[in-house]
Amino acid sequence: MMPGQMQQRADASLDPARSSAQSAWEALARHGLTPSPRNYELLHTFFSGASPPLTERLAPCLRPGGTLTEDLASALYDACIAGTATEVRILDGAGRLADVAEALAERVAGSRTALAGYGDALTHWSGRLIARPTPDELMTALVALISETEAAQTRNRLLEEQLSASAGHIAELHRDLVETRRAAATDALTGLANRKAFDGFLRDSIARTRADAGSTFSLILLDIDRFKDLNDRHGHRFGDQVLRLVGRLLCEKTTVRDLAARYGGEEFAIVLGEAGIGAGVALAQEICGRLRAQRLVKRGSGDVVGQVTISAGVAQYRPGEAAHDVVERADRALYEAKRTGRDCVCPTPQAAVA
């Protein structure tokens, strides 16, 4: 191949990368996003087509008329990009745990071999001692048995030390894996479950309900009213303060049977276990009232901010429907709450619930 042809091929291979980079910068500017490494990586990954799940969720935001906020960009990064790194850490931890287990098995196997050798030595000298040994033979046997016993004791002490060290290492790896799994299922800002954890919990809830015809659950979707205006007027730090406040309210109002999650951006979700639509509506109304009654003060300046409200839609699970169906019905109810004035709760029609 001629040098000119090689250069043309190299330039051609760089074209997609250049195009993705250019599109990422243009999208940052178009949506007014901070040109941070996380935001750039998010958009570069999207335009390069490297993450189909990201493409599916981000494409509607980038279409004409779509919006992409800092919070939504952060949520998408955590769900579609940072989550991959977490899975790598989990696999790495599992690999290290396997290494410890393999080394432990080798030590136990070695100890078993040594113990078998000690048993053979005892059998040998036992046979020699039965046949009326001379004093010299008795002394030789005694010295040999003492030596073999001391060697066995040394091996046992070493094995105990190795087992103790391995147990400590395994316990440390277990703590690391538990923490990694917890972080993988948690929204870093609010401390609630993240979207991935919500999706899994919803699927499990549906499976339990299908297995027990007498059980049910309700889904509550909540969205902070005029959150973009809050961010524009008071800044993203205050917006984060509001998101954390809502997260605390949801944690206080849910039990171990339920799951409260940050669904995305300023939207939250509660899967309310073993509860019909009446209980779901009552809980959503209580959350709305609690947030409405809060006296919000900006950290740093101490300025008192006006009332912050939230709207909610509630749907009770219908037997036989899929996860996206119950989410869609709750989302329509949430839209109705927004349309009819916000700061209220709208349930799906009771007659529609089986």
C-alpha cells in the first residue's frame, strides 16, 4: 500500500471519532450543559453508538423539542455508564474471592497430605513397638515419634494462621462486594434506590403477585413541580437540596415491604407492597402535604425560598399486566395531576383495577 493510501485509510478511521466528538460538543452547547468530563463522556458515548441502552433513553431528549437537564444527564450517566464500571468492580471482587478460595483449598489439601503422612508414621512405629523392641529401638522410636509430632504441631499452627488470615481476607472481600452492590443499586444524591434497582424490584413484585392471586401492590410516580424553574432561579445546589429533601421524605414513609427510588431527574417512584390504590393515594397525599409544609432555606445565604410542591400519579397493579403497563398508567395519572394544577394526587380510575 502506498503512503498516500495509508494516510487516507487512517484519516477515514478517525472520521467517526471526530464526528462523535464534534456532535458531543455541539449537544453540550445546544442544551446548555456544563462541559464537564461526565457530560462529555455521556454525549460522546451516545453519538458513537457504544451503549444501546443509553441510545434508547437519551435519543428522545436530543430530538427537536426535547430537553436534557444536568440532573437527567447525571442520572443517565449513573445508569448507563457508571453502572458498567460497578459491574467490573463486582467481577473483580468475585475473581479475588475465587483466588482466596483456591489458595485455601490448596493449603487444606497440603495439610491433609501431611496428616496422612503423620498417620503412616504412627502406624509404622506402632508395628515396630509391638514386637518387643530393644532399649535402643525404643529410644529410636521415641525420638522419631517426638519429631513427627512436633512437625505435625508446627504444620497445624501454620495452617491455623493461614486459615485465620484467609478468613479475614474473605470477610474483607465480602464487605467490599456488599458495599459495591449497595452502591450499584443506590442513587448517590438522594440515597434512594436508583432506576436499575427500581426496575428489578418492580419485576420481582409482579412475579410475587402472579404467584399469589390474593396479593397486590400499588405504584406511585411523583414529580417535583416546576423543578427547572427552581434550578434556574436558585441554582443547581438548591435543586440538589430539594431532591435530597424529597428523598428523606420518601424514606420516612416507606417500609421494608416497599421501595422508594429516584426514577430519573426530578421524578421519584414508590412501589407500595401489599397495598391497594386507596393506600397508595393516601400515602401520596401525605407526602405532598409534608413537602408543601416545609420551610425551605438556601444553604449559605439563609434566604427563605417559596413553597415547593410535588405531584403524584397512582396505579394499582392489574393481574396479568407487564411492568411497562403499570408504569404507563401511573405516568398518565401523574400527567393528569400536572394538567389539573399540580400539587395534587391523581389515581387511575378505580373501576379499571381488577
